[in-house]
Amino acid sequence: MGRFAKALNYRLICFAVLILTTALFIAFFYGPALHYPFFFDDFNSLMNNQGIVNPQITSPAPALESLRTQPLRPNRALTWLTFAADYKLTGMNPAGFRIVNYALHGLCTILVYLILGQLWESKHQQVQEAPPQPQNKFCGPALAGALFFLCQPLALNTVIYISQRFGGATSFFYLAGFYAWLKGHIKPKAPAAANRNRIWLLLAGVSFWAALHCKEMAITFPVTILFYELYTKDPAPGSKRKLLKPAFLLLLVAMLLLAFAWQIGLFNQAWINIGFRSRRLWSPGIHFLSEVKVFFLYWKQLFVPLPGSLSLHHELQPCSGYFAPLAYAAVCGHLALLVLVFKLRRKAPLIGFGIAWFYLVLAPPYLFLPQRELLVEYKTYLAMPGISIIILGVFLGLEQSTRVRNKNKIKYFTYAVIGCWLIFLTMVTRQRRAVFRDPVTIWTDVLTKYPESRRALNNRAVAWLKKGMPQKTLDDFNILLQKHPDYARGFENRGRLRLYLKDYSGALSDFNHTLKLLPNEPELNAVRKEIEKLRQTALSKNAEFNLPAQSNE
């Protein structure tokens, strides 16, 4: 009984250390960003550029009605309800919105720790008979894996970036559902335990439902569960037939995923529109070849997130055709990793499952469906627990190995390496947080990595204008249009600025250029009418002040 109490106390101490460390880390390293202003897509999700608040925030009734009438259709209603609650309590104060994001990150860190502990115990008991006292050796490895998730600088894009709560909330329910599934599959030792297992499984189903209503990427949850059951269970001799049922379920889930994608139009040739460039971006085949290269960049960023390689926005071009040797080399690299996953199934299943986790959560929603941006750092948030599982698998391999000598020395050396790694991640997180101070610093950082980025130049110009610096705005628009003379949006924005500065002849010239560059497509008729209205305003003002109109060049 004394040994049991000692082990239990050790677990409680580790859990308390995790909670305290999480709270201190968020306070010291995320706290200074609490009052940073809204930026980038926050103005699309929460309000428009004129400061008009999104009706989905001011009135939660449509989101509630959607949950009531369409409970099985993913529509992000739960995340919108959290935004509405923030608005009700704190108005449009960024701090009120970010507090919820910080809480979600802390809760996700705790869930990662609990998942790692449950994985350790389940795998440990598969290898040897259940010990007479509870196992507590998982605490250190689980703590190391959870701290990796906490300190990872890639998380900044989900935690500080308010509108990316969609991904943070989905990750919370995804991890909660996975933990509930693990708890629900503990072998019951009494009838009461069997009832508890049913409650855990019910919670897993509810978490999956909630995750789907935060962001559609949670659709991969059943695939992750089924893969875990097929991959980590060690079937007894002659029991291969038992695998037929989960294999059939896995195939059924894959078919349901395809049917879901077909229903919501993900295979529609006109699915993606991006304003003035309203044609389809590229084919699914080109996207696949382009994205397989990006996935290796995700691996690199997860393990070694160097400050010079991190950015809110990345400028990557898709493959120019199907003859792309680097893309095919990347495909071979990913296949090699997947082969390694199945090679590790017997000897190091948690390491293999950690690698597979990365592909299970990222590949279905991002590898095959064309999107306007190839590399986006916030997409890696739900993939980060896969690295935590790999860390746990390394320690479990050391614990169970019978060939390794001086286990303790190797274990302490591993802890030292991970400790240095965590310090590095913390330093990068602190440095990167300062970049999010305001939109000007964000887009200046992007321009240091991608000097030709038209989005960064355009958005920094707008940020200067919001800070009351129209001359800096004009300077950035001038640089933008020197580098990208075919950018219709840039001419339109500079025309609006010149209209504001009462440079009517310059505004008229810019609006003429905009209309000339606009593609002649029906979906842009509304945009064309709006710009024509602006052009007429500039023309009338120009005539009123007897200024000569500038001709198109």
C-alpha cells in the first residue's frame, strides 16, 4: 500500500508540475501578446476593414439554429459561439479573445500529457504482465512530450492569431476524444469499470461531434482511431481474422470521407476563387506534387523551427508541371517513412504511431485538395502531438530494451538533449512572439524572408494607413506596383489611397489600370462596377478642380 501511495504521489507531483509550468509559460511568453491588435484574417473572420463586426459574432442565434437543425453537418458553429461569447463579455477587445486561445493551448498541453501517460501504460502492459503496483515511469517522458507541445513556436500561429481558434478548438476536442477512446478501451476488471468504459466511449463520440463543428479537419478522427487499433494491438497467433472487422470499418470510413468531400463540393472544378484571380488555382495532381515537398518542410519546422524559416505567410510556387523530379523524390521520401512506420510496429510501435499521426491528421485535408496557400504554419498544430508520441516511444523503447547497457546513463543523456531542445524552442517562441506585435512588424518580417511578396507589401501598406501614416502607405504601394505591374488589386488600393489624399488625377489613372487588368469573367462584374463607381468619383473630382487626366501607359 505504501508503494502504491508513493507512486500515486509521484504522479500527482508530475501533474502539478505540468500545470504550474503550463501556466507560467503562457503567462511569461504569451502574456505580453495579450493586448496585441487584431491582424490579417481577423479582419475577415471577426470584422471587416471598416471595423463592422461580423454578424455571426453579434448574434449567435444562427449558429445555435444550425446546430439544432443540422447537427451532423460540419459548419464551425461551436467556434463561432465561442467568439460570440467573447464579444458578449469583452466586446471587441483582443485580450478577451486571446484569453480563450491561451486556455485552449493550456488544456491541449494537459491532454497531450494524459494521452502520453495512457499510451505508455497500455503498451507497457501489453509487453509484460500487469505489475502489482501502478507504473509511474511514464511521468518524465510524458512531461517531456507535453512540454514540447507547449513550447513549440509553431503554436504561436494558432494561439496568438485569434481567428485560428478554429484549429485550436478542433485540436482540443480531437485530443479529448482520442484520450476518451483510450480510457474507454482499458480492460475492465469489474462490472462498474465496464460501465465507466461506456461513458468514456460516449465522451469520445461527443468530442468528435464537437470537433467537427469547430473545423472540418476533424473528419480524420475515425481514421486515426481505427489506425491506432489496427497498428498498436498485437494479435495473438491465429487471430488474424479478428482484424477483418476493423479493416472493413477503416474502408467504410474512407468511403464516407470521399462521399462527404463530394457532397460539400471539394471536387468541384470551380471550388476555389481568390478574388481578382478567380480561376481555379491548379489541378489536384499538381497540388499533390507541390504539397509533398511542403510536408518535408513541415517535418523540418516541427523538429528544428529556425527563426529564419518561420513566417506568418510563405510564398511558395506550385510545380509548373507533372515533370517535377524534386516532387517525386519527396514522394519516395514519404513512402520510405511510411515503410518505416510498419517496420517499427513490433519493436517501437509508439514511434511508428507518432510518425503516422503526422500523416493521419495532415494528409487527408491538405495533401490532395487545392488551396490558395501551400505552406501554412498553423496547419501543424494538430500534428505536433505526433512528435510528442515519438518522444514517448523513445523512452519506452529504452525502458523495455534488454540489449541496451547503462540504461540510466542513456536515459539521462536523452533527457539532457530534450532539455536543450526545449530551451531552444522556448527562445524561438519568445523571439517570434515579438513579431506579432502589430501588423506592420508581421508584414515586415514576411518581407525579410520574401522581399517580392505582393501580399506582404499590400498588407503592410494597409497597416501603415491604419496607423495614420499615408506617406509610408503610398511608398509601399509604389514599391509593390514597380515589382508587380500586373497586380490589379494593388492599383485599386493605391487609387483608393490617392482618392483619400485628394490626388484625383493619380486615382483616376490607377482605377483605369485596375479595369484594364481585371480578367473578363462574370463573377468579377460586381468588383468591376464598384471600381467603375470609384473611377467616376475620381473623374468628377478631377474635372471639378480642372486637373488633367492621366492616360493609361
